[in-house]
Amino acid sequence: MKPIFYWGFVLLLLTNLPLFAQKKPQNPKTPPPTAGRTPQTQQVLSPEALAVKSKFEEFIDSYAQIEKTKAKDKVLSYMSPEVISTLVSFNLAGKMNILYSDYKGFAGYLDKLTTTEGLTIHYILEKIDKIYVNGNIAMVVYGVNYENKKGGQIWSKGHETVSLTYKKVAGEWKICQYVVTQIEDEKTKVSCACELTAENGGQDFVMKTTIPSGRSYQTELSPVGFMYPQDAKMIVIGEKYYKWLASGEINYMEEPTEAEAAIRETTIGKVTDLNDRQQAVSLILTTHYYKNSCSEVQLVVNKK
């Protein structure tokens, strides 16, 4: 099934910026949904409700292809210029956040979606709960499971319930409001908070970092060590070793594989002050040490 519309990530990406969800097991008595289309509701739909459903499916198909077609205007054509939105999200810790957006905000998101390298949005529809029509107002309510990736790595996944409100404008159904309730189920890569505490006049450091760990967050507390072999300074954080060269470059020391005879060195950056340990440690933490866990590292330095 094609990936479909992902409202919650839209707003989070714009304001702070969700395994492709497994297909829901089918009831043996219920035929599977047609590929690329939404599952059928159990309602008996009126002709007007069928027209709304058709417009909904057109919108979903258009949005699903935007990463390939870059057809931003096509997607926006289904929205009223006066559209407003509300996102109520709950993170892994159960904290609630409410965000609001509009036509301009959604258009800005589409710009980022069509220009950001490596960003993919996978969304699978669980079910359509309701299609309701009353005069020139209609509503579509549905639930989805989502998974977000960037550069091939999973960032987050969870569940959303979405309510789209349509209004007939000049004979056409347009989305005039949408409301999303998002419950985060798992987060694998996010912005991480790291406190680096300098002691003994900046000669010693202790770091405290909060990072995602599946269905929860964990806090890591670790000292930062310095060693002085003959050719360079060595910085030790956890089980990782970094060589600080006289040129200012910092190299990551990667353990050799069974087929390799020597340690591999990879340059991760360069500092300007050869005596500034804080600058060196900050470079390591923000560019390399947490690269597999954090999309970025928000570093705060405390001095004692």
C-alpha cells in the first residue's frame, strides 16, 4: 500500500523541525483493501458521501506521490485557503503538546518535504471510522499508524487519529479544518539534551545526556577522560576514543575488524584553540558521539 497523508509530522517538522508500519491483520471475512486506496468503511454511503470519499482518496493519492512528483500545488488544491489545524500530541513521557497551523504553514511544510534530501514519510491507514455529510459540510475521521525516516534511519513511530472537515466551495469539497491526536509509540532519533559540566578549571568534564531508548528515554552520565601519548592528545568518552592532533583536527579511532591490521582513523572536525578542551569535547558530542541516536545535540555547558 502506498504511504499516505501524515498530518502530525507535518506540524512537528515545521515547529520543532512519525519499520514501515506492519499491515494490520485482515479479518478472514473481510477482503483486503485495494493497493493505494483506503479501506472501505462499514457505512452505507449516500451519493454525496461517496463524492466526499472520492475527493478524500484523490487528496491522499496526490500527497502520497509528492516526494516523486514535487506537485505541491496539486496537493494544496484540495485545501481551502482559510484552512486551520490543531495537533494534540503525546510524547513517550505522556506530556501533551498542542500546536496550531494554517494554509501558509502547510504550504511551507510541503516546500521542505519536496526539497529535504533523504526524508521519507510512511503512513498506513488502519481504518476510516466515519464519513458524515450535512448540507455543505462533511467530515472524514480515520486512524493511522506512522513511521518516519531520514537518511534511511527510523526517527519515530506511533498512532494518529485524524478528523478532516470539508466545506463545499463553488461546488467543490475543500478541507477547511483538520484535527490530529497523535500518540507517540516509539522514538529512535530526536534532538537530545546534553549537559557538559566543566570541573577543575576546565581540565575535567562530566556529561549528562538524555536520549531516546525505544519506548522511553534514558539518561547517560559519563566522565570525559584525557590521555597524552607522544604524538597527540587522546579523548576518551564512554568506550569511544578520539585523537586530538597538533593541527587541531580530531580523529575518531575505530576498532579494526578481523580482516584489518590497524585502527582506522576518521576526521570528524577541527578546533581552532589547541588548549580549549571544552571546544574539543563539544565538537565530538555535537557531530559524532551521538550521531546514531540523536538528530542533533543541544549542548549546555556548566562550569564549577
